[in-house]
Amino acid sequence: MGDVVSNESLANLLREERRFAPPAELAANANVTAEAYERAKADRLGFWAEQARRLTWATEPNETLDWSNPPFAKWFADGKLNVAYNCVDRHVENGLGDRVALHFEGEPGDTRSLTYADLQREVSQAAHALTELGVQTGDRVAIYMPMIPETVVAMLACARIGAPHSVVFGGFSADALATRIKDADARVVITSDGGYRRGKPSALKPAVDEALTRPGTEDVRSVLVVRRTGQDMEWHEGRDVWWHEIVDRQPEQHTPEAFDAEHPLFILYTSGTTGKPKGILHTTGGYLTQISYTHHAVFDLKPESDVYWCTADVGWVTGHSYIVYGPLSNGATEVLYEGTPDTPHQGRWWEIVQKYGVSILYTAPTAIRACMKWGDDIPAKFDLSSLRILGSVGEPINPEAWVWYRKHIGGDRTPVVDTWWQTETGGMMITPLPGVTTTKPGSAQIPLPGISATVVDDEANEVPNGAGGYLVLTEPWPSMLRTIWGDDQRYLDTYWARFENRYFAGDGAKKDDDGDIWLLGRVDDVMLVSGHNISTTEVESALVSHPKVAEAAVVGATDPQTTQAICAFVILRGGAAEDEGLVEELRAHVAKQLGPIAKPKRILPVAELPKTRSGKIMRRLLRDVAENRALGDVTTLTDSSVMELIQSKLPSAPSED
């Protein structure tokens, strides 16, 4: 990666030297202090062995890491434990059965709170039900569900009996679901009739029915169906089973079995835009160790008083690690919300924060920018004083969104922890610690204690401060993926072939003058313009720093003169007019921020951007538009009509200077 705009753009990102020290009270009582970095540096494996002792093991491990066959790691391999026991039963045994585990908030307004004792009972019953359906240790179970308590129960029930689950995001098409069922060779599918989304029922069971007509899914013997919406649907006698009919009649006690630390816990498929999806395999002991520790450390969790809310969907790794396994292993009380942030009104999230006294909020930059677009006055209507820590996840956050988040949601007093990690890493890797780090808006900053990461150039040399390159991980970590399901060679080729003995994350990054890390997004999202490498993230940040722009998405389109031309799609803030001089004003603003080479060739104001239901912008579709190609698959979009609106606005010719 070139560093043409590295120093200048980083200086702009840090303009005004905006830095925020930890609040004094939080720092004085933080779960993790600066000493953890020194302890981990002095004895990295000893540090992780210490974190493993936060869990309850049936057989304590003596060996921390087996790295005898890199890059195939084994962590705590001679230990045995049960994940569901660690997330549920041990809290009940420790006298915390009456503590609320989940406050469920349905989109229509229905609510339900489950204590840890409730959760233990329901997970036990679901485990018995899966066993009755013939699920054995090692069998894979596909889960295609909305954000309801039964989804969490289903995941924990699988973990309890040692059946690896493959959760498929409820927004995926029948074809995508079928591909994942086939690749994992799942024998049972757990789904629901539907869920509520944007004020109306959204069907799920029909997609399962369609998926199971595809070749390669014939071995699915049972479909376990939760009744959520009451929608009419087809019923296949002998295959389909109602959750309430089989689960509710099971015994309320179930003895969990201890499994080897390297026993598979789940397969989670990355939703790659092309090619066969990659089934990322995570195992048990190392994964739970890192997830539990990072949730405790990065959010400074005080389980006896905090109310935690991660707004992700369990269909993504954030939901696995920081809705299900991390919080519950720590005995947290958390919120589980089914719907969208703007249903029935744009203040719904802040209404929920106020209602439950949420103290820790973890969400995505895309959602933050949407709230910015809706206006500062909306969160101002609600009491958000319970919030003490804010988190960001899913993509690099631009500094303006970071500052808005802290100011308008956190009352200018809360730390913002901007976390970098991936489906493949399993858990958080680079992030500030709220009681330790003086934060910089837009930067993930430094690796967590026990994590080794750096930025290298094309020749794998570590870059100096102030330069950019490729983000790599230089030492194995407990929650790392073990392989790609059924394809060890693809695992090697995808993650370990680019740099010898180093895991290449696929992301570009830069170091600032202090050595702190700034993520630039996927290297696939680096544009080559007249011989210069320019990150889409940098151009997007420059656009959003303009007072008229709420959100931006940038792509590189093939251009005969410059190799690639920068094309930007922007959503304007409320009140900003799409007047004649707007586009030139924005182009000039980017040129001033990043230099003339980064000035977009085309800027198109749009009402909305194409996003998946997890909030990710589908840049490949924007690239299709920019290059006048037929659109690719739009089935995962929240609203596919967005693309028609964008195409209808295309100008006849782009700017040429």
C-alpha cells in the first residue's frame, strides 16, 4: 500500500488534537489497568493462562498453547469445559439465579425478562429436545432466527450438548441458507415462522422450506420452528416440529457434558461477495477465554450494576461473541432488541436506553451516522445519563461520528472504545481500554494485552510511525479461527500466504506519530488513482467532515486515464440543500483535506445507501452502478429499491477535472 496521503491525512484526522482522557472515577475503579500490558508483555502465555482461570473447567488445562503445527493452533488442549455451563449454570450455583440475564424488547413493544435461573431451565429443555431429535455430539445444527430469546437459548443448547451451531443471518436468501446448510452438513435447522421488522411480520420459515429443496440439503431430518408472529406457512409433517410442543414438555434439569477445549463450538460463514462462503471454525476453550476476558476488560463490566446492550444481530460474529458468549459468561444483564432503530420512531434506541438504564452500549458506525442524519434533537429527548461506556464495532469509524457519538449519546463524558476485530479473530484485538487509554477519535489505537499486531509494508517490514501498510497479527491468540471448515488449504492460502508466519487480516492500516493504529478498511477498498493508493475510508471521512454530509460511501470505478476514478455517494444532513454548487463544494473540500489526487471524479447525493440488515454498506453494488454494470445479488439488502433510486439519479456525465 502506498503512503501518498498517509501523513497529511492522519494530520487531518487528528486536527485540533482531539484527545480524551479516561474519567477519573472510572480509571480509579477500572477492571483492567496499564499494568496488564506489562504483565502480558513479560509473559504472554502466562497472561492467557491467567485469563483462562476466569472460567470454570471440569479438567483444568496444564498446556496453554500448542503451536507445533503452525498456523493450526491448539489452546488449553488438555482442558475440558462446557460453554453453556460457564454462561448459565455456574451463575445459578453461585446464587445469582434471580439476576436478569436478558431483557427482551420486541419490535411491537412486547417484553420478556429472563433470569439466569429461567435461562438455565430453558437451555436444559432445549438441549433435551435436540437430543430427542437425534442430535449427537459433533452434529451440526443450522440456526436461522430473528433476535428473540429462543435464538440465544438454541445456541446455548447446542453448546451444551457439543453440537456445533451454524447461525445464518435472518436476512440471507434461501440460496445463501442452502449453501451454508450443505457446506456444514447440518442435520437439524432451527427457525421461526418469522420476526418483526419495520413494523410488520417478516417471514423466515418459507426461506427454510425453499432452501431444503436445493441439492445437498437432503440430510436435514428436522426443522424446529418457534412461533413468533403467527403467520401462515407450509408445514411438512414428519420433518417440521413446533418448538413449544417439543421443548416445553422436556425435563427442566440437564447435566452438561465437559468437552475438550478444542471441540468445535460453531461455524460462522463470512458473507463474501463472490465465491463459496468461508466457514470460519471456532472451538471452545480458547475462544471463551478471550471473549469472556475482553468483554470484562474493554467494557469495564460491573455485572452487579451494569446493563449492557450490543445492538448487533446474532447472525454475525459480534452477536456470537458480545451478545451470547461474552456477556453471559460474565454474568451480565443485557438487552436483546428485535427490531430496527427507527421503528416505530427514530428515537427507539434511546427510549430503550432510558427504559432499562443501559450503561454500556456497543453499536456500529453505520448506525451512529444514521442517527446523526436524523438529527441531534432526537437523542436529546431522552435521559441517557445511565450510559458510562460506548463502543464501536464493524468498520472504521470516522472521527466526526466518533465525536458526535460521545457528545450526543455519551453526554461528553463517556469513553468511546473503537474496537477492531473480525469473524476470523473471534474476539476484540485492537481497542482502547476505557480506564487506561487517552482516546483519539477514529483510532482503534493499540493491541489489547496479550495481542501482537503491527503494520507492515509489501516486503513484510514493520512500517515506521506515520506510515501506512497492511495490518498483520504476529503471534497466535486464543480465540483465533482454527481453520476454514473442510478446507485447510484455503485457510492457509487466505490468511497465511501473503506474509510468512504472520496472519494477514486483509485490512489496510496506518500508524500515527505516536504509533497508534488507524484502520483504513479492507485492502480491496483501496483505490489506485494515477499510481497512488487511496483508501475509500479516508475519502469517506473527509466527506463526512463537511457540515452538509451525514454519510458517504466511496468506490473506485475503472477509468482509462487514471486506472480508477473516485466515485462518491453521499447522504446530506437534514436541511442541507442539493443546490447547483454542492458537488464542486464537496470535491474542493476533499481536495483540501487529502490533496488534489483524492478529489472524487463523481459525487452523487442520494437519499439512502444500499445496506445489509446488519448495517454494512454494499460497496460492490455501488461499484456496479459506477461502472454501469448489471447489479449483482441484492437479496441481503434491507431495501433493494434503494438501488433503483440511485440508478435513476445517475448524471449523464461525470465531472472531468
